[in-house]
Amino acid sequence: MKFKLSRQKINKNLNKLFCKKIRQNKIYVPRITRKNLNEITTIVGKIRKAGLPKHLVIKKLKGNLGRGIFLHPEAKPIQKGAAIAPYSGTVFVFPQNQDDSAEYTFSLISDLHLTRKEQLVWDPHRRYHPRRLYSIDLDAQKKGNFTRFVNHSKNPNVEAVLVRIPANSIGVMSVSFELIYIAKKVIWPGEQLLVCYEGEDNSYWGALNIKPFPMTPKTFQLNSFLKIATKVSF
């Protein structure tokens, strides 16, 4: 599989900026649980080795819906609260008044003001404006892992959770923030993994000028022959 970036790519200076802004804006980033940390350790190794873990299947959906990620029909159910994988990609600072494709992008923090010095570092080609708003985004357009193929649903079985990973004894690099996909409910064999792309402002699909297809975990299912069974017509 082409996309085998197990965890996010971020430089130290941007990590410092993130830490500063969450303190200034009083944003709470919870510590990852020990259970989820152990699960992440296992899945990160599988991503580095093969890209797509064996208990998951990637399939092309019908029509123009692209690809989707399914739990293998012979796999064990993924229990509620289990860590599925980090959503990996490149972390960067982005001016909110500038158009972007946003197709594989999560906004980790939004509505940030940068100082003159900070803007000179992160947005050097624009004239300084103290009221310009920025976000810190995570983009999997060019670099990522299988999580970039998890499709959208208003009724998802997966949720994206921002956590911090402290220093630990099991070999996972500590970071101030990481976006992790967690099972929102039990995911049964053959079901498609689905996450809600929209934030509280419901701006994702509007920015792309797209009306999303109304999928649920049972709209498309994988049978024992690894063929997609569907309840909808195209």
C-alpha cells in the first residue's frame, strides 16, 4: 500500500506553537489511555510493515464514491473505545480566509491569532494583520496511512479524538498532540469504517461544495467472498 506513514509529521517549532496556543486558548487535550497507547503501538508497527493491517480490507465502492475501509469478515469485532490508528499526515499553519481543497484535512485548532513574529515564521508572504485568523491543520493529501480512506457518515462508528502522548516505557514517541481514530461503537466483521468529517461549524462539505452520500456502517458490507453487498442503487 502506498500510504504507509504511521504517524503525523511535525517539526519541533510547530509543536511549540501548538503548545503555546492551547495554553493561551485554554484548550484541554486529554492524555491517551494506557489501553489505547498499547493498541497504537501494535497498529503503528503494522502500518510501517504493510500499510494496511490484515484485519482490514480496502475496496473500491460503486459509482464515484472512491475507496472505503472495511473490517475483514473473518476478523474479530472492534470493541467500542478501541484505538484504530493515528490519522497521519503533515501538520501546518493555514490562514482561514484562504481557500483550500480540505479533502483530507482535519483542523486541529482553529481561530488562532498570530503575533507579528509568529506570522513572519508561518505565513511570511502576507502582510501582517493582527486580526487574521489561522488554524493548525493535519493534511493527508500526499502523505498518510489507510485512515485517509475512511469515509464520511453522519452516523459514524469511528470518531477522531485529539490526545497527547506522554513519555512512556513502551517505545511510542511522546507528542503534545495526535489525532487518533477510536471506535465509537462496536464495529462488526464486514462493516465499513466511517467517521464524521464535519466539525462543530459544519464547514467541511460546504468548503468543497459537495453534498455527501448518506452512508451508514450497514450501507455497504463485505461478504465472506470479500465482495461488497449493497442496499442502495446507483
